[in-house]
Amino acid sequence: MPLSIAIITQNEEENLPACLESATFADQIVVVDSDSTDNTVKIASEFGCDVSVEKWRGFGPQKQFAIDKCRNKWVLVLDADERIPHETALVIEDIVLNRSDTVAGYSFPRKNYFQGRWIRHLGWWPDRIIRLFKKDLGWMTEALVHESIEVSGPVEALDVPIEHFTESRLDRILIKIDRYSTLGAREAFDEGKKTSICSAAVRAVLTFFQDYFLKLGILDGAQGFVLSITDSVNKFFKYAKLNELNRQAKSGDGDN
């Protein structure tokens, strides 16, 4: 169908094939890769995607670059670890081919899986996100992390899901925490925010309490406990790194 799908990648050879297989209903799949050292680019090229290699800009700008490469009126943004179920593909097809032009974008509930378990609490369900929109009416925010799609016009909520198979290996989760906390700290620093190590520790403790008890992560078994811990660790390092950035900036000003 006349639909463009935009995906950004970096070392996604394990996730990308299943993502692409679930997206065969679109007549264009744009893959923008950033410094992959595995077979990601080869997989995307052999699948027939429109592949570009672009230096990393941050999540928001990188996805916008991919959107700009799309040629169709309708654009669907996907992550490499996401899948489009068959029933969702049928609804998207109906939207693109048959529905009126009054709606600018559509949101989906996202089913997040962690270590083989569908996470129903922790704020992970329904985890509603805008992903399908008219190219001339939608854009990515410029956030370096936790980016989102903004749409100028009416947005309709759909009931069919997007499936998300989030990273489950703990060694890779630690790498992801380091990356995301660094980006989050830099973003907060650029906004002029300040903190202390004690404040970072308090935020981490409160985050665990909120996730595990208030958001009912306790009902998601061992996976809910692990996710509550990793979220609190990410929170601590984000604000500890923000404190470090402020100290470095203050030291640099003093030296001048």
C-alpha cells in the first residue's frame, strides 16, 4: 500500500528481520543506520529497504531524518525491536486506502514484552503512542532521548496494538542505561537544571517505590522487580551525571 515506514538502527541484526517481515504491507521502508558494526545494513539492503547511513544526531533528529526520506503521504514510525501484528496491519491498510482525510494521526496501544513476559503494569500498558500520521502534518520532537511524534490536527486512538520486544539481556540493559542516562543528563544540563548526589539517590529510591508498588510492578513477577530496579538505576545515573556536568562546568568557569 502507499505507506512509508521509517526505522532507525544501530547494531540491530537480531531484531530487524522480524520487524521488516511484519512491515511487508508498506511499499517503502526507510532504514537510517548509524555506525552499525554488524549485519544490520546488509539485512536492510537485501530486504529492499531504502537505506541511508547517517552520523548519530540523537533519537528525535535521527528519526526526523528518516521521516524526511519517506515519499508517501502516510508515514509509520517503528523501532527495530517492534512488530506490527496482522490485525494491526489490516487496520492501517484500511486507514491509508479508505478512511477520510479529517484525521491527521493515529495512536496505538503498545504491548511491551520483557524476558518473554507481557508487562501489564509499571505504566507499560497500554503505553499509548502516536506512530501513524500524515507526513505534512507530523514531526518528531528534537529530544535527544524519549522523543515523541507531534501532529497538527485530530488524532484518533486505535485499539489494535504495536508489539515491542524490549531488550531483555542484563548486560545489554546496563549499556542502554549508560547511554540513556548520559543523553538524559545532557538534555537536563542544556535546560539549566541542577542536582546533587543526595538528590540523585533520593530520586532513585522514590522511582523504585513508585514503579514496584504504586504502579504495581510487583504484579509482573520477577520481570517487574528487575524493571523497577533498572529504572531506578537509570534515574540515579542520569542525575549523578547531571551533577558531574555541572561540577565540570563550574570548574571550567573557575579556570577561565
